[in-house]
Amino acid sequence: MKSRYFSLILITGLMLKVFCLADSEQCSYAGRNSKKSSQISFRDEANSDAGLSECGNESHYEPTDVEAHTAEDPNSCTENETVMCDPSSPYRTINGSCNNLNHPNWGVSTECYLRFQPAYYKDFGSIRRSTKGGSLPEPRVLTLNIFKNMHRPTRNVSFMFTIFGRTVAHDLSLALQEDPPGPCCAPENKGAPECIPITVPPYDPFYSKFNVTCLEMNRTLACTSCDNANRQQSNGATAALDASIVYGTDDEKSNQVRANDGTGKLKSNNTENGELLPTGKDPFDIFCYRKIESKCFFAGDVRVNQHTTLSSLQTLYMREHNRIATEMKSLNPHWDEERLFHEARPPDVPYGNDLSSTDMQRGRDHGLAPYVHLVRFCFGSNANISSFEDLAPGLMSRKNANLLKKNYKSVDDVDLWAGAQMEHHLPGSEVGPTAACIIAKQLYATKFGDRFYFEHEGEVPSFTPDQRASLKQCSLSRMLCDNTPIKEIQKNVMLLQSTKNPKVSCNDIPKIDLTLWKENSSK
């Protein structure tokens, strides 16, 4: 079990190092009474998802803890299934239950997202519309008019920063899809309640080459909630940063990825180039565009085949788990398959799709409050915005504010994703102030709403001081050294090589001391 637990620690620790968190004194760690931890995902192709865990006295939207209503019957409210927890267990559950012992269902996969701001819908079945009446501008038109020629090069981050950030977004959020009667772009289905296709204008410089006039998109599955007026979304991932992309979010998927051969390892295919992920059996179920079984990887997350870089990092996580499981077996030969697995578990279409348009449309599907509402939420009385002119120069350039003005009827119509993309970057950051505020609040909630986070003390799964100190030595650079033929790499692989971040020998990059987990075989 420890190999699985270490993988989670690595992902959690690395992510919280990458982003600046809110002041840790604002909220004390609540242990078994910790608040719900839910997600907001800014640049996840299917998930512009909003969430909030309560911190201090900040305003928040929070549905009833365990009551719910269903999309099929808005008048029905039922309690979640009763979950029995073992307070003495040092390991996470696969589905995220029992993280909070007083509220075992908090953070479970398929639970409702929470929100920073109330849902912005007219009614349960609609998506967000203009404050002036009528529909909002088509997302693809906005992409062409605003973002088509925008070039914002990063200063010093490497491509690994982007890939790793995406795996973290996938670990925290998964938009479960409604099941439409057929393709949403088919004329007979465009008005179906499960469909929100994206219209492509006839003058589109890219899609017109392929005679594409519509991009497929389904609504996110509505979750159970007693909020009869507003639709709430179901999160297919767990609320904790728990490497669910590696291990899955239910026992069935977890058993499918495990070797179950007494070693505690994950399944893999051994090749001359090292271990690769196993191949899947249902390419339609795992986002594999080539409907050929041998070309489709299988992992804990169904999106493993969406991008080759995702597949590569998923492969790295699998190799790291198996490496740790092997070392743990050597250190503790008396451990059985189940314990080895959990100890190795870390702590903590052919023509393409349009990510910008998808993100904006998904935000409307989820009823995300407009951009200026989140600016006001983050900055209070300092954010006196009533017109497009108020956006510059404080939040963005006058040019960017004018671009938004040309494409939206009102400043209160601007999509959160669009507005956040237009902001000035904060010094030393790749995002502007509003995105930084949201990310910081979410990652703070992710850390302090998680009983198993590796730095917490006084809980059943707490590590010894020496173990915590050793775990803090982990890095993605070290993982690459341990699981690939690489001999030299920059110390911080998230940043470009420079005089401040030189390439060094793998021998000079600190390792986790696994001997700190060696037990007396008589235990």
C-alpha cells in the first residue's frame, strides 16, 4: 500500500510547491471536521469547473451536506448512502470517502461541485445568457475575434509545467457527460437537453477547410442536489489530490489497473524501451481516436489517450509506483500484496478540437458566474467595475478591454475564462490576479481539507518527522532520473535550464530515503 501512497504524496507536494497558496494562518487545519474540498479547473479541456471549500468567513455557496435532488425528479430529496469508516486506517479509500470522518461522503467521486459564487442560470435546464437578454456570443466567434492572434509567450517555465498542471487538473476534476440521443451536431439533436454543441461560423479559417460547421459537446451530468432552481454538476474525480488518475476512483477500476500478483505493482507492458501502460479493451471508452485496441492505453483516468504528453506522464507515474513497490518489497519482505500496493500509492477527433471555445461553453454549461463577479469576489471593494473602461489599466491593457467591449454586450457578460486570459500577469506568475486568487483558494482548500495530506500532524495517517523531511525531497526531476535513461537534468524540471536552474547529474538530485519505512518483520 505504501508505494501507492508515495505516488500521491509526490503529486500533492509538487503541485503545492508550484503554485503560491493563501496564507496558511487564514484557516487552521480542521482534521476530521475539515470542510469540503472541491475543484475549479481553469484550463481542462472538458472541465471549466467551479468549486469552493469554506475558509474563514468568506462568502460561499454550499449545498446541503447530504441531501439532494435528481435531474429526473427535481422535487425529490434523498440522503446519500451511509458510509462506514475505519478511523484507524492509515490509507485513503479509492473513491474518496472517509477523508472527513464526520462527513464520510464529502469529496467522494460523483459528488456535487461546490462554488465560489452561486450558479448563474435562468432556470435548471438552461445555460448562462446575456444580462441584456438573449444569447451570449458564440464561443468559437469569441476565440477567433479575441484569441486567434494573441501571443503570450511564457518567460521561464518549461513544457513540463503545462503537462504536470494538466495531470493535476485531471486528478481533481472530471466532467461526467450526459448521454444524448445521438450526435449533438445532428440537426435533430441540437435542441436536445443533453446537448450544447458549439456553432462554427462559415468563415472560420481552420474548420471551413474540413467543412466543419459544428463542434460536438454534451452537457455535464447534473448531480443530486436539493437546489431546485439551479443545476449543479457532478465531479467524476475525487475532491482530494490523491493520484486518482493513476489508481481510478472506484474499486472496479482500481482492480483493473493492479497487477494483483503479490508484488503490489500496477499492470504494465514490458518493452525494450521500458515499462509502458497496458493497452485498453474498449477504445470508445478511453478517448482513443484510433479505434484499434493495441494503440489505446489504459489507466486510472479515462482521458489518458487525449494527448501523448498525458500518456507519457501517466506512464512515468506507473513506473514510479512499480519502482517503489519493488523497493518496499525488498525492505519489507513480510508485507502482503495489499499493503505493498497501498504503500506504493503516492501521497498525495482527427481535425482537433478548440480548447478555448470548449472552456467557455463548459463554463456556461456549469453556470459559472461572469468574470467581473469573480473579480469582485476576490478583491471586494477594490473591484469597482461597472463598465469595460473600469477593467484597464488595473486588470488588463486598454487594448484587451476594448477587445472584450467589441465582443460582449455588457461587462457583466464576459466569460470567466475569457476575462482571466486577458489580465496582466502577476510578477513571476503565468496568470493574472483573478486566476491567481481562484487557484490559491482552491489549492489551499485542497491541502487543508485533506486529512491525509502528508505534512499534517496528529492524524492516523501522519508520518514521522524524519519521514516528512525525506518526502519533501521528492521532485519530478528525481522521478525522471529514476524511471528513464536520463543522466542529467535541471534541478527544477518545471523551469527552463538557466544559470539559476542548471543542468546537474542525477546523482546530485536528492532521493527519498525509503529505509525510513523499513519495519521489523515481527510486527
